[in-house]
Amino acid sequence: MEGKTYYAIKILTARATKDHHDGHRLELEAMRTTTALTAGPLPGLPYLIDHFEIDGPHGRHLCIVTRILSETVSSFRRSAPSKSLDSQKVKLIFLEAVNALIYLHATNIIHAGQ
């Protein structure tokens, strides 16, 4: 598989895409801002590669293309021989998440899960 590059694509629902167009969802703008402010990808933060829209059976969908951050914490845990993570790995994951939030705060971007 050498030479191949993989990306993650987040496909927003038709409703979320409408919210984006109406100015109520600023996810793409936040990603543009963090990508423009950095010289390259930062650990724990999505790095915007591209975006586009597609038509689906339920309407138009905004698609956001990013680099792949890593596997999920759940899949990382399941891949461990003991099916759990040692405290050092948990601390590293937590530190990466906190550092990403600190960076977002420093750039006046507020992160809120839905």
C-alpha cells in the first residue's frame, strides 16, 4: 500500500448543510481558520484538505475532506492485548485533546459537541 494517501470525509446531513448555508453552523469556517493559522497539521485537530457538496436523495450535503487523525479511542483500546489502555496511554490521549482545545481557545474558536 505504499504511495497511497487516505483521507477522512465528513458528510453533513442535508439539515446541517442547510444550517451551514444559513450561517448557523460554522464548522467549515472554523476548520478553514485553524488550517490557515498553522504551517501544517497539529495533533488532535482536523486539517482541512478540501470541501465540496453532493446531491443525495434527501437534499444537498456538504462534504469536508480532512487528513486522518488516527483511530478511535475505542478501536485503539480493543486492539490492546488486555482490551484496555494503560494509564500512560490514557494520559497521552487526554493531553492531546486538551492541547487541541487550548489551541482552539487561543484562536477564539469554541468547540462544542453535538
